[in-house]
Amino acid sequence: MARRSAPEVNAGSMADIAFLLLIFFLVTTTIETDSGINRKLPPTDEIEDPPIIKERNIFTVVVNKDNRLLVEEELMDISNLRQSAIDFLDNGGGKGDEACLYCQGDRNPKSSDNPEKAIISLKNDRQTSYKAYIAVQNELVAAYNDLRNREFNRIYPMIGTNFIDAQKRYSDPRTNIDEKQRLKPLLDSIKAMYPQKLSEAEPSKTN
Amino acid sequence: MSKFKKNKKGLPAISTASLPDIVFMLLFFFMVATVMRDSTLMVKNTLPAADQVQKLDKKDRVMYIYAGKPSMRYQEKYGSQARIQLNDKFATVSDVAAFVLAERASKRQELQNVLTTALKVDGETNMGLISDIKQELRKVNALKINYTTRVGDYTQNMD
């Protein structure tokens, strides 16, 4: 019986396979983007008569030139900053109209009335290092995020994620429009419960 | 005998006609996945770490301002004081406003109001310089800023 050698494999479809793979990678690869802390600067035009804010509604954080923290006139280590900011924001010491129904704080009459009135004031020195400043910013944002996560989980347990993940999904361009519209009112309601009121004073000069 | 010999010859060589395709595929893949650095860094740029971060907007809506100490090869000429880098050259605080206006003018009309300024600042820089930059940005109404960071725990910043 005559045995033939194995026939040559047809390579014509190889290009198709290659293009298929190429298109697969094109679609699935996301180019890594930078991330960071978003902030909004105040506009330059001065407000005529600024509203009077009660002392108890302001949480002052001062970072000096040696990167040390003075929080509410007391020295503090940065590891305690997040918790004390949460305690301040979540205090809910107001009475009557100003009462905060969802706050879980101590309701100390000497601390903030409600999260809508609570303002964190951050002041740094010109000699403060940028890393320390970012660390402080990070902890203050974390305090807001922790509270927002807590409320999001409490009010919308059926969503199955926390505030941060829901917000990520909202800002992701791949999320479809129906889901975005569903998420937006939820996110806005949580943001209104704990509005981020972070004020920055002009840095002081070291003498 | 001749039949016996033919059996011993084995399989024919595999065609290499598709090799160019594979190579092109790899080439395209790397072309797409590589992030190009827009400008050469002339300053030291170790970003501080933070974990409460948000992703930056699309590339065409962002303008970058770098700041930090000049890198080693520029230190002889520019000293070791922290400087601002805009595009490919060192700049002073007073150049920031003009840079922002120029960048804004170069973007499409509908993007001009949604631009973000990403501050890529070295961790060792003093806040004085950053405050000056922020004041300049306020003057030209570029209010959306982003402190670009590395993802990591904040305690890495405190040594």
C-alpha cells in the first residue's frame, strides 16, 4: 500500500486567527490612567459678608512646618485624625430643626450640630511637605468616605456595594445609561447627608 | 527498497508563512498597550501615596503641571530648589496662568470648561510652592484640580 507523506497544513486561516486575537486584546486592554485626590478650588471673587459660623461647627486642622498636627488646639498623631474627624462630623449635637436623625455620634453640645453645618478647616505652613499634606487630605477624605459608605450600606442594602464602589461604577464610561440613572439619585442623596465641606486657609509663613 | 526509504523521510517542514502575522499581532498589541509619556521629566517626581483616590478624567481633558527638585543632571544648571515644569521646560509661578490659558485654547470648545489640572508634585516639595500654583490657577479660573498620587497607605508619607 502506498503511504503518502502528511499533507501540508493550510496556513491561510492563520491570519484570521491572528487578527481575532489582536481584536480581542484591543478590546480588553485598558490603558492605565493616573489617579489622585480631586479637589475644587474656591473662586477668587470675595463674598461680601461671609456667613457667621459657630465655633463648634468648625474642626480646625493645622499642619506645621515639621509636619506635625494640631487638631482642635491639641497635638494629634495622624493615625487618630480619621476617627476624630468622623466623631466631629457624625456628632449631631443640634436640637430641633438642626437635629441630625441619622448621626450615630455622641451628640456632644460642644461639637458640630449636624453634618451639613460641620466644616473642616485645614491650614498648613509654607514649609509643610507635600507628602504630609496629602496624608492629611487623604485621612479627611477617608472620614467622609467612611461615613458615606456606612449610610449607603444602611439605606440601600439591596445595591450590594458601598458608596465608593457605586460611585466608581457611576463614573465608569462602560456602565450603561440605565444603571447610571438609577445610581445618580442614590449617590446624590448620600452626598447631601454628608456634604464634603473642607475649607483651606492661606498658608502661614514661618518666621 | 525505495518504498522503505520514503517512510523514513518524516513530516514536511511546518509553513512559516504565518510568522509575519504573529509578529504584527504582537507589534500592534504593544503599540496599543504602551503609555507614552508626553513630556520628559526634568524634575524628581516621587508622588506621595494615598488610598482615597479617584480616577483621573480622560487624557484630553487633563493638563499636567509637574513640580519638584530638578533631577540630578539639571541640578548643576538650575540648583536644587524645587521648580515647576510645564511641558518640556522649567517655569516660574508667573508662567502657570499663561500655560493654563494656552492649554485651554488648544482644546476643543466643549472641553474647555471641564478641564482638570493634574498636579504631579514630588513628595518632598514644600507646600508654599503648591499654594502659589493654586493661587495662579484660581486667577485663571482653573478650579478643578487633582493631586495625582500613587495608590498606597498614607503612612508611607510620614517617614
